[in-house]
Amino acid sequence: MDAAAAAKDRVDRAITLLERRLQELKARAMAAQTQTFGDDDLFSPQPSSESDRARIRELELAGQDAAEVLGRAADAIREALKDQEAG
């Protein structure tokens, strides 16, 4: 397997991982949207609960994971291009 094919495989795996995580986040967002709110005042801010803070932490971690995966994919592409230019 040449360097370009190996880099393509790494990028494909990274994209698959990102797509899976994106689907998980979309599913969580849809679940959060289906929650009902009280009828008293729809425009008042809702109190921040521990579950809200936990969800925010999850989203932040998912964003960090995505950034790391994209960084690795970009590095793999750069290396493959460098190898291709050298070869």
C-alpha cells in the first residue's frame, strides 16, 4: 500500500468517525428539542441544571475530538502530498 492510499484510508476512517459523532449529536439535539417547557413564560431563561452542564461538557468534548480527528486527517493528507511530491 503506498503512502497516498494509506493516507486516504486514515482520512476515510476519520471522516467515518466524525459522521458517526455528528449523527449522535444530532440525535441528542432532537431529543432535547422534544422536551416540553412550562406554559408560564416561554421567553424566560430556563435554569441551568446539572444535566444541561453535562450536555455542554459532552458537546465540548465532541468538538475537541472532532478537531483532533480533523487535525490528524490534515496531517495525513500533508504527509501523503509531501511523499507524492518527493516520489
